[in-house]
Amino acid sequence: MSDDAVQSDKTIITEPPTDMGSARPTPAPTIVTSPSEAATSSAPSETPQASPGTKEGLNGKRMSLLAHLAELRSHLRNAAIAFVLAMIGSFVLVQRYFDWLTRPVRKGMKDAGHDVNFYAKSLTEPFWVYMKLAIIGGLIIAGPFVFWEIWKFVAPGLYRKERRLTMLITGATVFCFAGGAVFAYAFLCEPAAYYLTRMLTSFSGDLPFRLDPMIMMDEVANFQMLTLAGCGLAFELPVVLSIFGWIGLISSRGMFKFNRYAIVLAVILGGVLTPSTDPFTQCLLAGPIFGLYNVSILVVWLIERARRRRDEALDRGEPVASA
């Protein structure tokens, strides 16, 4: 072996002698690998699989823009068909909807000593009231299917953590809105109707007269739907404040310090979200809003505690499971 040869335990690099007087080009060095390394290099390389946390692992395939639009059109078409069918079915049962919707108002009027009668100021008013109820009933009935169609289009582009977070927020939003609507129907509408119609009394004297309610069909339906929707929105307070606390805009300590002013804002919010302007209805809604604000303080504190424990575990070098 010549002096220009360099030998290691794995490879031998041999350089041929250079002939200064020759015009031929110098060949490249020859690399001889060890048998174990040669066997390793000759093995077929494996294609790395996409990790479950990546979008390739979630999608499974890539789609073009036109394919995405075609898929979106398919999901929207299915959602529209479900809504139309639910609306048609609701229109068949719309009289039962109206009877169920106005029951608290009728009970309040009866307890106040008035005859329960509703009026229509035009020939088309019953049709449009029933159509409005059918549309809302169709949205409620077809809502889960519509959400499922939208979710099937959106979910493949989300990480696993984003999926869990979206489902959690969506479930909490639906639960809180439904809870607010149930609270309004069970505890708010009937006392409000009683209080408002109780003011219509008889006046005695030399010229006695009586104030009788003349409530239109459209007015009582709007009153009930706005009351249910307003209370549903008011009960979304824990969801909104929890999201703000999760992204770090507010803290539980600051919310607790603001608690003394929260009761005033609860009364104001109750007046904004209820269709009636009487203080009785506002106070009935202000109490739950103030209670939900204090529940939100607890939820934000739990979020902060979980984040603090995770940061401490990271500082100690312990493995932390992704949320």
C-alpha cells in the first residue's frame, strides 16, 4: 500500500499517483466502504410516514382548489336539502309550535284576570307568522345535520388539538344557549306576561272604564322568540369569557376585582337582551347573568392553573401531553 493511502476502521480512500508529465486527467478517488456500511447503504430507503399531528396525516391526500369547491358544494347541497325538508315538516306542525310558544304568555294573562285572545291585523299575518316559526323550527331540527356536513368539510384541514377544541367550544355554546332558552321559557316569560298585563286594570268612578289587552299574533310570537334568543345569548357569557381567559386577554384575578361592577353591567345587559323594557324582567335576567359571571371566574382560574402546571412541568424537563 502506498504512502498516499489513508485507512480508517470503516473506509479506505485511495488516491492514485499523479503523473505531472501526463496530460491525462486525474481519476476521482476510490472510496471502499466496510461490509456493514455497504449493506446498510444498499438497503431500500423507507419513505417517512406523516405523523398524526401533521395535516398530511389528517388529510391523507391533497386536493386541488376545484376539488375543494366541488366537495363544498356537495356538503352545502346536502345541508340545504335537510333544511328544506325540516322546514316543510315544521310547517305541517306549526300550529302546535305556536301553541307551545305562547303558552307562558297565555298563563300570565289568565293569572292577571284577562281573557286570552290574540288578533291578526291583516289576512296574511297568520301565514307569515307560521312561516317564521317553520323556518326557525327547520333550523333547529336540521341544525345537527347541517353542522355535521360543515364539519366533514372543515375537519380534515384541522389538527387533532384543533378538532377537540372546536368540538368543545361548539358543545359548550349549544348547551349554554339551550340552557338560556329553557330558563326564559320556564321562569321568565310567564312572570313577565303577568306583570305587563297586570297593569291593564279597571277604573272606577262616575265614568268607569276598563283596559283590555289587544295583543296581535305577530307581537306575541316576536316577544317570545326574542326573549328566548336574548336569554340564550346571555347564557353564552361563560363561553366567551373562557375563550378570552384561554388566549390570555383576561385573568381570574382581574375578573374577581371587577365583580363589584358586574352586577350593574348584568342589569344593563338584561335590559338590552330582553324585548320588554320593564325593570321586573331585567332583574329576572340580571340574577343569572351575575351568577354566570362568577362561574366564568372559576373556569378561567382552572384554565390558568392547568397552564401554570404545564409550564412548571416543562421547566423541570418532564414530558407534557399535548392538550
